[in-house]
Amino acid sequence: MLDAINPPTSPPYDSGANTPLPSSQPDGIPPSDPVQPPAISLDSPSDTTTSSTAPQTQQQQQQPGEDDDPALKRHKPGPVAGKKPSAEALQRRKEGRIKAAATLAQNLAKTGIGRFETENGFGLTSVKTIPLINQKNYFTEYLKKDEQVGFIRNWRHERALQQKLKKLKQDQAAAQSQAQSQGQTPGALTPLNGGGGGADKKGEIRNFDDFNLNEIEAEMKKEMTAEVVVDDDEEDDEENETEEIREEKAKIGEDVIILQPGTRYIRIGKATDAVPMVVPNVIAVRKEGKVPKTDEIMPARQLDDGDGDIVIDEDFDAQKVVMTKDFRARMRFYKRRVLPNSRETVSNFNRKREPEKIHDHNDPNKKEWIKGEKEFYVGEDALKLVLNDGWVLRHPMINGNFNEYSYDYESREEVLGDLANIVKVCLEQLEISNIPKLKVMLLIPDLYDKSYVETWVELLFKFVGFGRVGILQEAVAATFGATASTACIVDVGAQTTKISCVDEGMIINDSRILLNYGGDNITETFIKLALEDQFPYKDINLIDSYDWELAQELKEKFITFQDADIAVQLYDFYMRHPFKQTEKYEFKVFDEVMLAPMGLFFPKIFQLDNKKPSIPNYHASAVSNKLTVDRLFPKSLDQYTNKPNNPSSKSQEELRRQLNYCDLTDEELLLKLTGEEIPKDATTEEDERLYDVPLEKAIIESITNAGLSSDLSKIKKYYDNILIVGGGLAKINGYDLLLTDRLNIWRPKILSTSALGDIVAHLNGEIKANTAKRQALIEEAEQKIKDSLPPEQQQALQADQQQQQQQAEIELPEETIEKINNETELKLDIEYIDELIEKNGQHLPVTILPSPREFDPSMITWKGGSVYGRLKVVNEMWITQKDWDLLGSRCLYYKSIFNY
């Protein structure tokens, strides 16, 4: 009797397969033949289900006489009720089911049919997740190569086209010359290098066997080298120069204009010109209505109640006494005799002099006055104009910047329009046309204002219409003009004095200094001194343009630094005013001709402050007089921090804090050399201008900081190459000897020796040892405090230290800190410093360079700009109108040779 396949008491089915078995017949396999069932193997699952009943069926088939009814065979009796299968049978059934399930799962896996819950290959979303980026494994080359900047690519493309065009012209010229030498016309040239069907230069047909391999290789190399761009240095070989190349070199710079805008004058000209055209930076324009006139008189003066003599004020007299004392000490040192009562002699003579009327035919330098017929007049014409009620003189620049606080200007367009008109008139006088095809090199101050530079570039593009603009710092241009690679440039102009140290064509940033006084202040001081000596022209008013020109003429003629010329001397001058007869004055002078320029070394006599205008005749004030407008030209601000981003200088900041090297003691000086902060005086007002620092102290400050910023060994070169440019000081006779003496007097001993590098190295070693000692004392004090703590606190402190992976901070008592500070206070050994100076040091001499080739010192900077404008490297500095419209001020960052 057959047992039940799945009795109710059988254990739960567990095939061990990954998926349930929906069907035992795989897809795509035809069903087996029902007539001929497949053979049952011993290992098949069906064999395991019927193996227990096989012996009984065989016995029944073998016994004869049994009932063979088919119905009975189809309905076999089931198991006996109450009979339980054996454990062995159940085990066999279980193993059979496991084998069957495994075989079925294997067959399904081969056909790819199944259900995979976690390995079906489908994502939860179609959006890919972004993996985390470790920044140290990534980098970018964005804006790190020149090729990525648009106008640099354009410039290189233009240069490549120029070189191709030049090479094409050279090839055509060579072909023409070769044709002429062979007696052929240029139009009937035969191909070179055997071209044209294998014919050689003589026209003979040559076979391939006739060619020499070495000749072919040489010819190929020659062609390859011809395609390579020729180096600039090779093109400049003088031996291979032709007349045409020399003519082309002579034309270099014909399309370059050098522009140096100054407060008093504008210097402009072609780069090929020997000298520039100098035009006063003034313009006369028509004014609607009456021009307001002021009753103010400059310089301010008053009459003495006693004898009626003219005096300025008490502060001016006090500064005059200080200068006179220094002047007499200098005269005694050089054994110059000063006659007593010389000033009284001068005053008595001038008090009695009366002017002499001069007729026009006797006037040696009669001035032709101009009556206003044009819309405006520029430069000398503006100064010759008869200023009636309908005209006003305007000065668009003051103190090296735009004259934005003047009463004469109401908008920035008026300032820019005046400057544009002055430049255009200068170009017309130079007979320069086709401005869009010209290039202009703009000379800017060393310590520049970004708003000033960017406004000038925009003016040259939009108001004047130049095709290309480049910028160059004035100190760098001065070194090119003086043919010096390393120098200390001192530019004393009309209203500003600029000092910078240049090393190999680059300005040392920390050496830049801007002082707000110059030659115009000398003019004003000279008139003040002359008035106190009873100058015969008592009504002189420097606000009046005619009187200002007279004062300038007197200064240029009479002031000097020559000690031997200081004596009571008689001079004369002519006073010319429109609609008035020329008057001749005679007057005597004594020491005022030397005291006035000595104001550069005693700037307090200029009486400048943050309220008084720098130049009286410009009608400017230090604060805005317009209630509706703060500044016509706002300061340049950083677009991210909204803070001023103009360039800064260490020397300028320290002089503003009144911490110059010359006024410090030896200990303070050594501390400053090491970078230690020195307590500064409390100041309530912030004034950007520097008007009370003497010139010689500013030069020492600039040179010292230049050496500390770059190389201390360069200090000797700076002192050996001090170049004075500009018209404020360099045109005064004997300035070099006086400036040398002033530098030697005020330069400290430590800064005047070549052992300064050893001194700084010694100080740095002392500071390093002192810092290590301080750290050791602090650690020792902290360890003592730790040892004094209870064990519980020590364990907690150690746990915090291990958890934070760093030293746990322990607060030290104030008494301990004060004791450590006293023990580690930096003590400077002045005696050892003196020993270093005596053993290793030599005195550094001071040398003032003369003007090269007796060139006008006021034009050296412009001349250097003209030399620079003809160099080939300047082609990389040009900014086009398209570049400026696209990138604006960012062009200056990419196109300037300095870090803008």
C-alpha cells in the first residue's frame, strides 16, 4: 500500500531556494511525450516519492491469481487509518523535496526566470546621487593661464598676423630681388626648390636618381626653420639690418603718445619726440552771469601797530626763527660770513621804493593780452586772457588728483570735460590726427588712487577717443629716463612730493611716500618772507592769476641753495596787468631766497593743516563745500568687503602715525627694525595728507623700509642713487649739497652703516631665544599649578586633555604673568650693537645723481615714458576700447606690469 505523499503531520516544507516554485516546467521547453514518459533515474525526485512501495508492487505483479481488474488498479487503497509513517520515511521525503527544489531552482536560474527582491538591478530613483568630493584630490585651471584671458588671446592673434604679414613681405622682396638678379620680371618667377614638375633653378629636368638624400634633408630643414617665428633678438641683429629695417625701427613709437598729467603742467608728446610739449593745466571758460569775486587776500597779512610794517602771524614768525637759527649754523659751519643788520638794510630800502611806469615801447617783454572770442582757452592762452565778468579760470587738478571740491565745478563731467579739452588742444597743436588709431601711455603716481586711474582711462577712451591705453608708474619711468636700474626717486612737484625706491624696474611697495607740499608752497613762503621785508609791491594777491604768475617768476629767478650767494642783493621785476601800464619795481633781498626753499626741510612754515587749502589761488578746500554732493569722484571700494582698496605703504602709514626712524631713540629704533609695535600717540582726526614730515626724514624712511622689505644689502645702492626729478626742487641751484648734508645730519648711526643686516640678524636671534624662554617659563608655571591640584582634578584634567587631543589650558595668575613678562623682557645691548658697527660696518655715503646729459629734471619722467613706450614689451600692456567695455578696471590687473 502506498503512503501519502504529504501527510498532515509532515514537517513544514523548506526547500532552501531563493524563490518559490510556481511551476516545474520551464518556459520555452516543449512538454514531454505522454505516451513515452521519460526514464526515471535513481536520483530523480519521483524515484524518492515511490521508493518505499516498489517492493510491494513487484510482489503483487508476480503473484498469480490476483484480481487484475483495471478499476481496482486505478483506485488503490490509502493508508490504514491510525498508522503513522516512520521517521526514516519522513526523512527520505524531506531529502527528496530538497533535491527537487534545488534542481528546479537551478533550471530556473539557467533560463533567467525568477524574482529578485534586492538584486533586481533597478535603482530607487532615476536621479543619480552625487558622491562627496575631497577637495585635496581636485584642482582647477580656471583663469590660471594667459590663454584663458580673452584679450590676451586677441593680442597674441594680432601679433601672429603681424608676423605672418611681415614674413610675407620679406618673401616677396626676396623673390623680387632674386628675379631681378636673374633678369626676370617679378610676374614671371619660376618655382623655387625644384618645384614645377621636378625642374631645378636652371630649368633642367632632373631624374629621381640624380637627387642626393643629404641635399633633400638639408632643404627640408631649411623650410622648417623658415616657418618658425624668428626671435626678436635675432631680428635686431645689426649686421643683417637693411635700410628699410632701420627706417621701420625709427618709426617705432610714431603712434604712441606719452601723457603725464600734473597739477601745474601737462606734458604730452610723441614717443619719438626729443622733449614734450609743456602746457599749463588750466582752462578759461565762459561763465553765465557774473563771476563771484572774493575779497580774500593771500597770503593773509596785517600791519604792525608800531611802525606800520607788514607781518604775517605769530606762528609764521616762530617757524621763521627756527629756520633762521639752522641757516646761521650752516653758514658758520662753512665759514660763511653773515653781515649784521642785513634784514634792517633790506627793509629800509624796500620801504622807500616806488614803482616806475614803463611805456609799452620800452617794455622788454611786453605781454600780448587776448580778448575772449572762443568758447574756451587752454594753457598759456588762458593765462593771457583778459578775465572780465564773463570768464573764469578753472584748474581741474589739485594735489595730484581731481579738483573735486572747487567752487568752480558742480559735477564730475565738468572736470573731465576740461581735461579732455586740454588734451585735445594739445594734440591739435602737435598736429596729431587720426586719434582712434593712436596709443597713449598714461603716467600715474606711484601711490595712486584707483578711482583717479580708472577715471583717466575712461576719459582717454570716451572723451578723447584713443584706440589703446596703457599705464606706467612715474618712478619706473624716471629710472628709464635716467638710465638707472636701481634708484631712490624723489619727485618734487608743484603741490606734492613723491618718494619711491625702484629695484630692477619694479617699485618697492613699502617705500612709497606721498607728501602734500611742493614748489607752489615755496612760492607762497617766498612771498610771505618778502612781504615781511617790506616788499615794494604790497598789494600782491596770490589768488589773482596775474600776481601768481609774477610770484612764480620771482621764485624761479632768485631762490637758491648756494651759501656763497647769500648777501644783500638788488633785483628788479615788471608787474603787468591788463588795462594797466607796466610797472617796474626794484627791491633788495637777503636770506629769504634760501629760507623759502628750506621749507621742504621745515614744512611747518608752510602752515598747512586739514582746513586750509594747499594752494590759495585754486579756491579749493579740504572739506566739501557742496551740501548735496559728498564727493564728485567717490573712493574706490572693494566690491566684496566694501572697504577702501587703494594701495597702501608701510612708510606712509608710519609717517602718518609720526613714527619715523629719525625721531626715535636707539632702543625704539631697534624695536621698530624687529617689527615690534611702538605705542602711538592718540589722534582724534584722521587726515590722509602728510604735510608736516621733512623731506630728508621721509627719504630715510623710504630707503630703510625698502631694504627691510626686500634686501638690506640694497640700501647702499639706494643711497648711492638718489635721483631728484620734477620742477619743485631740482631746478634750485645747489640743492644736491644741501640735501646730502641734511641726510647725513638726520640719519641715525644704526641706519648709516653697512652692518645693518648683522644688527637685524642679531635682534631676530635675541627675539627667538626670548620667545623660547617665555614659553618654557609658562609651561613650568602651568606644571606647578597641575602638581598642586588634588588627584581628582588632575585625573579630570588629563581626561579632558586626552579627549580634546591638545594641551589643556590653565589660567595663570596675574602675578605669575607679570613675573614672566619681567623676566622675558627684551633687553637690547646697545654696547654690543656698537661693537658690531665698529667691526663689520662701513659708513654708507649719500650721492645725489645729477640730471642725465643736463636734461631738464622736470622732463626726465616723461622722457623715461617715451623710452619705455618704444620697447616691444609694451605691446602686452595696451588696452583696447573693446577690452575696456567688456572688463572695465579688470583690464588694468591683467595689462599692467605691477600688481594693480
